[in-house]
Amino acid sequence: MGLGYQIILTQNKDGIFRSGETVYGVLRCVINKPKKYQFINVSLKGIGKCSWTESCVLSKSNHSTFYHGKEKYVSLHKTLLPKIENSMLAGVHDLPFQFQLPPDLPSSFKDKICKIKYKVVAEISNAGFFGCTKKVEAEIQVRGILKRCSTEPLVFGLTKSPFTIKKTVDLKIEIEKTFLEPGEKIKLKCVVSNATNLPIICLKIMLITQTTYTSDDKHKHVQRQVIDRSVGESREIQGNCITELYCSVATLENLYSIQHSRILMREYKLNVALKFPFPHRDATVEIPVVIGESNVPGLMYSNISYNVY
């Protein structure tokens, strides 16, 4: 074991802390001679930052505007070595600490525009006029508790009039539930009542990720992306008939809604569209779904260490 300092965290099996849980750990100090300290502190910090640039293509000057946002989610501090006990003998010393995570934290996140980061920071300041301060950090992954939407089956629908008001195409969608765990399938029943002579090319379903970034001056930037493995199409739907379709849409293990943040929101929309032949316009309805953990599994602990020398 080398000389120096380690942050050792007790983590569960998947290495992710859930909001509302307690973060347990020790700061391990390995010294080869008696030592005096000015202080030894440990903190838990969580911050979010976003920044992007938008250009006005209609402007002759090709003007660009820079947007940014910053948000603090948690800032907790503890003193591990009080001034009355500001010295330690040679050897190995484990200084325990724990922090209670707030229940309304957004999940850890990182892309080219935004980053939400949580970390445990230890500061070790040596005593004396020329005493230096050492710092060791340990980033932790946090998964936020989500606001649950309805757990009961919900019904959505739309009406399309290709020719006249008297003859319409009605779509009724019954979705089993709109709160799902990552990797769980979205199950729905679609009933298409086509009272016209016009055949419908297909019923197309896809899951869309919608990420909204918000700057400090409340300017929003929205990105939408189709999840490839979620796209599915039905067979042709004939006119003057009622067609029932039972569909399932796969979600992925790495999908997770993000709430509780002012600068970032990640949502999922189930896009259900009736595809009509030209020149008729397609008819579309979007169903919001929340993807996250509905309960926290039993924890299996292991120790993860971070060093500074």
C-alpha cells in the first residue's frame, strides 16, 4: 500500500447511486510519520452546465449567439478532522463519512451540449506556514427518482377526414402503461376504423428521444432523435373496414428520462402515424412515456477507491 490518500466508496452492484440514498465512504490516509493538519474536509457536489451556439442563416452578417446555463443541485460538507484533533500518528487511518442524497436530483448526464456531474471531493490541508492543500475527487453516477405518470392503461386517438366530414378515419390507441423500466416493451392496441374507400399505406410507430436544453436567459434548444430499433410498420390497411393491431415497441437498457433540472429535460415520445398515399397528409399522435426505475433493487455493496499521492 503506497503513501497518500484514497476515497473509498461503498457502492451497490451496478455502481449507481439512486437519489434519496445515502453515500457511504471513508477517506483512507496512509502516512509514514506523525503529521499535523490544518483541516481535512469532504464534500458532495452536484452541478449541471450546458452551452451551445446558434447562427442566424438569414442574417447577412452571419451572426452567432452563444447560450449557456449553470445549475447547482447539491452541496454538502463535512469536517473529518476537527481542529482539536489535528494530528495523526504514522500508519493507516480511515476517516468515515456519509451523505444523504436529496430525493429530487436529476440523473447524471453527458453529451456535447450538457453535463450533469456528481462528485465526492476531499481536501487535505497540511499545518504550517508552507502547508499545501491536496485534493482528491471521486465522480459518482446518480440516477434520479422520476415523477410517475399514470400506471393504468390510457386511451389516445385521432380523427382524419381525407375527403368529407361524413367519411373519416378514426384511430384509437390503448397503451398498457406509460411508465416503463429501461428495456421494457411498450405494449399497445391500435384500432383503425376506416370509413373511406382510401387504403392506408401502413400504421407506423417509433419512439423518439426529445432533449430540451435551457440557458440561464430561458432560451431553449430542442433536439429530437428517433431510436432506430423502435421503428415498426404494419401491413396496408384497407378501406371500409375496422382493423385491430397489437404492437410492442422495445426500449433500450440505456434509456432514462431526466427530470428535476432547470437546464435539461429528456423526454420520450411514442409517435404513432397513419401513412396516407399522396396527396393526403399523414395523421400523427404522440404519446408521452416516462422511462426509469419504478423501484430500487436490493443493494449489493462493493468498495471502489480513488487515490491521490
